[in-house]
Amino acid sequence: MLARFLLSMLLPAAVLAADPDFSAAHSLGKRTEGRVYGDRVDVHFPTEGPLAWYRVNGARGDEYFSLDLNSGETKPVAKDDLKQWKPRAAAPTNANRSRKTGAPTQLVFKNESSGTIKIFWLDPQGKAVTYGEVEPGHESSMGTFGGHVWKVLDSDDKLLGKYMAEDDPSVAVIGSGPVPEPETKQPEKPAAELPWHLEFRDHNVFVRPAGGGEESALTTDGTDKNEYAGPVAWSGDGRHAALFRVEPVTERLVHYIESSPTDQLQPKHSTQPYAKPGDPIEHRRLSLFDLKNKQPIAVSDALFPTPWSLDHLETSADGKSFRMLYNQRGHQILRLLSVDVATGEVRTLAEEAPRTFVDYTNKVWQQFLANDTEFLWMSERDGFNHLYRIETATGKVLMQITKGPWMVRRVERVDEPARQIWFTAMGMRPGQDPYFKNLCRVNFDGTGLMILTEGDGNHTWEFSPDGKWIVDHWSRMDQPAVTELRSSTDGKLVKRLASGDLSALTATGWQVPERFVAKGRDGQTDIYGIICRPTHFDPGKKYPVVEKIYAGPQDFFVPKDFRLMTHDRELCELGFILVQIDGMGTNWRGKAFHDVCFKNLGDSGFADRIAWLRAAAAKHPEMDLTRMGIYGGSAGGQSAMRALIDHGDFYHAAVADCGCHDNRMDKIWWNEQWMSWPVGPEYETSSNAAQAHKLQGHLLLTWGEMDHNVDPASSMQVVNALVKAEKEFEMFIVPGADHGIGESPYMHRKRMAWFVRWLLP
């Protein structure tokens, strides 16, 4: 009824006679969910010995198998026989909150202490939620999820330990004493070993001998506008300390009026701190002190004059220097710096200074090796993201460890004794989708590069607890997950454990998405996307095409793993073809591909998208590009509206939800990352508000009244510009709603009705 009501508001009466079947569209999930078998596999490794077991989602329910890790032999087993496998011991953690939610699992607390213990779950905000008590000699099994953090207190509220649940069941044995927390990579020097004690108070630093004695002011010039603050790093002998001098700022406030609060009749006002591009930010400077003489040591900030951030302050292995990472505001200079403890001399260990930007949120990583004589460094300096080995004393590049037209996505672990690096790579296999991830290993000298995962698909994996085995899951949009056990030494296949079966799904009429590749704006670069068709697809008919867009430079967005995409594909069931495309300006295809976004977010890769769509329609004449729609949220909302501003001759209808329509109005960190600083004329060029007078086609703007991610005023300013330009459009504000309201059931139906109105008739 609601769908028909929406249509009655949006469609002419003559069209209602051909009302699309919204009920059938919304039933897509019920018709297709749970009809893929063999694509979910959980492997449970033994505490000791070679016998593991695993569970597979079969057509008749979960199936269980034993697995001999040495031979790869598998046998069906009954669920009740799994008790012979003992869960492994839970490892202590120093985490203070649950940061991820993995597979459902069990964490057993076994009380071997002499008193009652109390169990608490630490939620994502760090709040302790009580889960009862366990008497001495008893145990309690908690249903939880991999990655969730739990803590145990004694009856006097003394901490006995914190534990992170594994994806496999595990047991935490609680004894009579506290469980020591794992050490951080570079723990601070224990206070007992330091000759001095520092305290920050009244914007200054005070010092006294650690063994007792009179306190004295180390500084007296600190004020609320220029104060001293931590963290603190200590020289090896404890005589010198490095800390920061900070000029704080009063951050901009964004104001909200909640029209329909749940707890009162009258509207409610609230604010939140929200810095925007160009705003003043906190300025940090390094301060260095000789504590024995209670004297400052001058440190020139010539190599770190305008920090966006100045962090990772740590002491070198020999204790004679401090190190810190400087990210210059505007993100066009990144320096790893070393400061001499005794003299304050600053030198550069490594520097990135590209013409455009350093992708500091994704591609900054370093690790010093034993004795600090050399360190590993990540860089895009050759046009692709790779790993380097650099000499600490000189800053000389000793070796480019990885090289080629592919990308290091992430370093997984470094084995210093073996001098090997394990990392995730993208684009390693010629002929495959360059966005597919694989697990690789390489020696410190660049030799022995090995891809440890196989199969034409996107890979995710887990290591066995002893590190000997890899459980490799790989899939594509047109291939459900295949799960294999491999040796972590050489990637050799031990056993294929299961392969996803699509037959029950395709029997419903579900159409496998087509992976499509075409050349982009330059006629040379491959652009990747997918085409989704309705279950009732008829190749002899013509279908309007709708693009789901998100062109944020932080990542790529066309799905690579197998997924049903039921929510988005409900639109297909109304008689549309749905596409997703990654154009230039998005991430992980090399520096030149990525740099298209620099000071140019309005581009959104449209030249590549349109070239791709025309190539797809040339191959598939059922795609009717004379009826072309587009939708997106957040940065995708900005792009969806931009389609009608810059390419209104190609796109005809758009739904833009919660768009950051003017990058000067949006959060500072995301926008200065790509649009740079100081704020220049490029911000206005990319602004939908400034360019609203060029709008063509049919635009629906939607947003939540209480959007805390993107300032709602951004959408209202676009409305103001459209009204002044006398442009026809429609808008819909949801009271009390936050960011992303466009994906709610009501707004999802409204979006579908919009495309029915303008593209189906």
C-alpha cells in the first residue's frame, strides 16, 4: 500500500494503470536469500596434533567434517563427535573495547581461583556490561563474536585479565593472580626506571626526582593558548624528555534543530564540534628538555612548520634520538624525522613529496628493524604503492623490495629472523581483475616473491594459530566462495574444502551479475564495473539503466566478492538494469589513476563512466541509455547531483541523498585530503551549489535532519541555489534522521518510485 501511495504522489494517473509490482520487487530477498550452498566454511584448528574440523553450510543444513592437516584427508563427522576437539586457550589482550564483530563463537571462563570472579563484556564504546559471576571451581560459557573483548574482576574489583574472543571457541582459565597484559610494540619506560617524574599542570610541566624530593617548574610560559602536553618520550638514560607545545583552537560548531524529538513535544537544539576545510587547527611543536639541568634544548621546526599531524613520537633503540612522523597540512609532504636527544638537531629519515597528495589514510606505514640500523617504508614514489628498505643513519634507500604495476594494499606481518614480509597485494595476476586481493610473501632483499593464494577471484584468508596453514576463501561477483586449505610456507594446496553452488539460486530466475570491462576516457585504461539484470529479464526488450555511484577517492566501490546485493537489485525487479562502475579518481589502481581526483572531486570519473556505459550498451542493446538514472549517498550524493549538472545530456534522473554538495561545507579531514589546503578556487568549481544553475533533468534531494556526518546545511544551500536559478527539483527531509537515511525502507521505496516516474513511462 505504501508503495502505491508513493506512486500516486509521484506518477500521472495515466501511468498508474501500469503500476510496477513493488511487492514482487520487495520479495526478492525472500526469494533468493539462503539459496547458495557450500560458500560458508568455518575451520577449527586443534590445540595440538594434526586433526582439525570444519563446518559447511550444506543444502540440508550444516555439515561437519574432520580434516587431517598433514594428508588433507577429510571425513564426515557427527556434530556430537566434535567434543573430542579441545578449544584453545584464550590469549590476554590490552584492548579496552570491542572493535570488530567476527564469527559467532564461545568464550569459556574457567574459575580456578579461590574466590568468585565477575565477567564483563566491553562494548564498542568501552562500557563494561556485566554478564554475571562464576564461583570457584566452576565455569561459564559466553556466547560472543570473534573480536569482542571481555574482562574479569575479582570480588574486590581488581582486574584479573582481559581477553579477546577468537573466531574459534576458546577457554580463559582464571587463576589467583592477575594476567599480565600483552606488551605494546614499544612500551613506555616504566616509571620506576626513570630518574625523573613529570607532571602536566596549569598548562606547564613540573619535574621532581623519581626517588622523592622537591618539585620544580620545568616551564613557566605555558598558557591556555599555548600549553605543554604529552605524550612523552624519554632518552635511553632518562635524562632527556621530548613532549609537545600545543596551540589549541576553538573548533567550529555545527548547530541542529531536531523538530520531532522522541522525549518532548518542542523542538530541541544541539551542537557538535565540526571542523571544515580552511578552519584553523591545533598546532603542535616539539619541545625537548635536559631534565638534569632543567633546561630546554632548542628544536627548529623548519622541517615541520605547518603540521596536520605530528605523531608517532618514540625513542630510538640506542636511546640517543627521538622519532616522529610529520604530515604537512594539505597532505603534500610527509616526513619521518629524527631529533638528536642532546642537541635538538632534526634530520629527515624519509620523505614523500608528490605533486598531488600523500594518501595518508591508506598508504603510510613504517617499521624499524632490530637495532634501528634500517627500517621498512611504504611509498607510491614510483607510481604504485610499494615497500622499501631504508638505512636509518643516512636515509639512503637500500632496496625497493617490491616493484611492478600492482599495489601493496597492507603489510600483514614482518618476520625479522627470516627477513621476510607478508603482505596483501592487488593486481598481481595478469589477466585478472586488478582489484582482486592476494596474500604474498617476499624477502627483505626483494627476492623470493611468492603469491600464496590461487584462484581467479578476490581472496580473504585466516592463518591457523601456529601459522602453518592458511584457510583461503575466494570468490567473484559471478562465482560464490571457494574455500581451500593451503600451506603458509609455499601456498601449496592441501585440500579444497568446499565450493559454492549457485544452482538453487539461479532456479529462482536470479541473474548472475556480469563483470564488464571497457576503456576509459583516454581510450587505453581499463575501467571495471558490473551489470545486474532482473529475474524476469528478456533480452529482446529495452530496459532503462540506473547507476549506483560512489566515487570517493578513499577506495574503490564495485563489489568484488560474491554477494546478492538484494537491497539494490530490488530496483531491477521493477524493470531496470543496474550498474556500478569505478572510474578514474578512485583508489588502488596506481598513482596516476588516483590523482585524477586531486582538487577535482566534481569530476567523479564521469568521462570514464559514460565511455564504459556506451561500450556496454553497444554490446548489450537491451540497455537503453536514452533513459539513464543515477543515485548515491554522501560523496555519492554529491556525484549523483553532479551528473545532472555536468552531464545532463546523458543522465536524465537522479536521487542524491545526504550529499556533501560543497566540499567547503564538509568535514576537514576528508576534503582537505583530496582538495588540499589552503582552500582554493577548485573548491567552488567542484561545488554543486555554485554550479546548480547548470542543472538539467529530474533531481530528488534527500537528507536527514540530524545528519552528524555531513552538515545538513550543505543540502539546504543547494536548495537555495536551485531556487534562485529557478530550477525544477524535489526535496525530502526526514525528521530526526542521521546520515545515510536514503537506505532506509521508506526512502528506498521513494527512490525506486522516482525512477519509475521518470524512466519507466
